[in-house]
Amino acid sequence: MGVRHIDKKKCLRCGLCVTICPQDVLRRDDKKYPVITYLQDCQSCFLCEKYCPAQAITVSADRERRPVLPW
Ligand code: SF4
Ligand code: SF4
């Protein structure tokens, strides 16, 4: 299932989740809100949920795979 929900009422439109996603799952709409665009590519790595400053993203662990980070 992967990234499940983005709460627009909480979202600050900072774009961090879009930038941080290693699978390029999220895009921004014309109002700068993140949109789940390529859900099939989500690996449930939780980076977007973890780093969202507003706790606006919910990820489910159904397909959990920890990201391979370059640092
Ligand atoms: S990181 Fe959180 S607050 Fe920022 S755009 Fe994404 S959902 Fe919104
Ligand atoms: S859980 Fe990971 S792969 Fe899925 S949208 Fe969030 S950052 Fe991207």
C-alpha cells in the first residue's frame, strides 16, 4: 500500500516530502500540495512521514523496505 494519505489541512506545502522521496512517488499540484502520483513505486520507506514537519503524511508498512541511503 505504501504512502496512504496526505492531510491537506495539516500540510505546509514545503515540498520536503517530494524532494526526499527516493522513489519519486510524489509530485506537487498547481497549489504546491504534494500528490501521490506513482503509488506503485512506493517502498514504504517512511522517509516522507518521518521528515514531514507537520505530520501530514501517513504511510502503511505493507510493503516495507528500508531505503539505501548514500550517507
Ligand atoms: S513534507 Fe509535509 S508539510 Fe511539507 S509538503 Fe510534504 S506533506 Fe506537506
Ligand atoms: S514512503 Fe518512501 S517511497 Fe513511499 S512516498 Fe514516502 S518517501 Fe517515497
